[in-house]
Amino acid sequence: MAANRERVFIVGVGCTAFTKPRGQRQTNEMGLEAATKALLDAGITYDAVDAAFAGYVYGESTCGQAALYQLGLTGIPITNVNNNCATGSVALVHAAALVRAGDARCVLALGFERMAAGNLSANRAFADRPSPMQPLIAAAASAAPDADIGPPMPRMFGAGAAEYFKKYGGGIEHLAKIAAKNHKHSVNNPYAQFRAGYSEAEVLASPQISRELTKYMCSPTSDGAACCIVANEAFVHDHKLENQAIEIVATGLATDYPDAYEGRSSMDTVGYGMTRRLADKVFAQAGASRDDVGVLELHDCFAANELITYPALGLCAPDEAHRFVERGDNTYGGKYVINPSGGLEAKGHPLGATGLAMHFSITMQLRNWAGPMQAPGLFDAHGTRGKYGLVHNLGLGGAAVISLLRRPEFYREGGSDGRDRLGYNHAHELNPVTRADVDKVKARLNSEGLLALAKL
């Protein structure tokens, strides 16, 4: 059965700016922008899309339909997805699964979020019932009873770093190095919420959020949207997308094991074990090693999580994460370029869009379109396909997604591509979409009344 499965390729991507929550844009407006850009990038209309998955955490039912109906009313299945911070990547996993199973040729994954300012507690919609996160928060408190400063999420992730420091060495200065690295990377990303390039000293001097974390070590709440369109190989060739299609060689979605809830390990409570097990599975599925990877977008909701994710992914030995940081193996000139976009800490973290924006970033890296963010040396070895790009997206409660992306063997540069269709290189240039752009990609069956309501 596995031998007959279809290969899956990302053929179109689009993203909005990630911005500070100000209530200025609705999710359907942001979703329309990201989806329009992805369709333009792929050179197709919404008529070519067989199904769609829309991811968001804070919103009423059928927000996905509200966003996509502006592009057409074609009767396709639209499924709305919510899996906390992993939501966007989970939407993509399901889109890819439809294609891989042969049940669709082309599927769209869209993610968006409109958040409230402040920490995640300000975004909670159902205050009249217990949070499903309560058992995990209780397990975290049991594992680290002295983690008593700050909101629950930074407390929990900070405790994960504290456990690492106690076991293996390192300290808050390593978290500052990670955060400063990400803020430096974001300077070149026009989509990023923060582009000030905060130094290690500025990171350390920013307000304390938990015992281990300062403000600039934490991802902000954000508004934004991102979109990825996936298709099978026949679709790629039929639409002459060999010059930009990037293969999802392997991807996996995992949930928690008992170690997350036993109250013994702060690292496992925030997903270390879940990530470690899934990474081994996905690398085995791809037949790849960690040395085959050149560029990554990983889930740095807090600098603490980036630190413990290095060994969880197998990028270094379990006791080497702080040395990995000291060697600069997480940035340009080191073994890997990690979070060239600036990561969640600097780019921003609109929950439903985050995972798809990560795939946007890695797709652009593997197309070699990323301009000032481009990781060097991706195509110097490993044959014509070059190195892999990796995406790691995590949601407590819980879900983890890991994807390994690579150029296909038939990849050919040259000819008209998404940059020509958008009129600029949207990997590192940011422009709004216009009604004329929407008209190019909308389906034949559409509602002028819905389009008239669209704010671009």
C-alpha cells in the first residue's frame, strides 16, 4: 500500500505581515491575502483546489469558510482545525495526507489568528469551564514547584530550561544568545513583528517574565495569516511548476506520552519527549540523517524551548545544547541556520498561522529565493537535491509536527515562476494584494456580494 502512495509537493505559498494585535484586521481579510498570494505563486485559480483545511485557535466555527468563500463557492470540503500552537502545521499534515492517499490532486492549507494583546490568558474564550490545559499545568507545577513567577506558559518553558541547566550546565546567558540570534535574523524579514535586532545585553535587560525568561526571550501575541498549497507530482508537471515545487519528503504528527503528565520532568511536560520520538520517526521515514539538514524553522515560543529542542531533534547530544549555542551552530556560519525568519520570538506567533509560516520560510529557502535570509551552502553537496529543510511546530496539550522538505530530483531553475506572477519576490519582499490580484485567482463560481465585503 505504501508503495502506491503519491508524493506531495508544496507548489504555492503566501503570508501576511505578522503584527501586534490591534484589532485592525479580521481573520477573513488576512486569510484572503495569504491564500491569494499562494494561488498567485502557484499560478492557479481556486477552481484547481480540491479541498481545504483552515487552522485557527481563537475564533468561532466556520471561520475557514468565511475566509475562503471570498475566493469562490465551489462546494469543496473545508475542514477547520484547532490544535493550539501546532494548528497551522496540523492543517498542512491533513492536506498532505489527502494528496498522499490519492484522494485529491491539490489541497490548500490556510492558517490565521486575530489575538488579544498580552499573554495567552487574555485570549481564553471559554472562561465558564475548566481549561483542558489544567492537568498539564498541574503536572508542570509538580515537576517544578519553585517555578512561581510569571504566567503559566513562560513558567513551564522556563522550568524546562532550568532542568536542562541543572542536568547539563549552561545558564540564562545561553537563552539570551538564542534570543539575540533570532532578533538579529528578523532584521532582514519584512514579515516580522520585531525587527530591532536586540542584542544579548538588551535581551537580558528587558523586563523579567519568569525566573529564567525576559520579555525578549518570549514570543509575542500576534495577528497574521499564512497559506501553503500542496499537490501531487502529476499536478506539478501539468502546471509546469518544476522550478518551484518543494517536496514534503516526510512529515509526522504526534501527541503526548505519559511522561508529559507524570510531574517528574519539566522538559517532558513542555514536549521534549514528544518531539524526540517524532523526530526519530520522521528521519527514519525520510531515510535521512541529521547531517543531511541545512536549515530549520523550529518552535521557539520561548528561547528556553529552542534550547531543549536542539537535542530533542537530535541536532546535538542531550548534554550539548549550551555548547551548541556557544559554537554558533544555530546560525549563519555554523552547522545549521536555525530560524532564519527570526523565529516566533521575533517574527511573531499568531497561533493558527505559525506552522504554515514556518513551511513558507523553509520552502523559500529551498527555492533559493530567500535573499538576505538565505542559508548558504544548501545546494553545494548532496547531489542535485541539496540539503533538507526541517520544520518543527509544537502545541502544548498536545501536538507536535515535524516536516522534512527537499528539492525534488526534477527541480529546474529558470522560466516564469511565482515571483513573476506576484510581480516581486515575496520570500523577502512584502506587498498587499489588490482586488485585481483576487480576480486573477478567484473561482468561476463566486459571490460578488462576498467579494464586495473583502477589505484588502
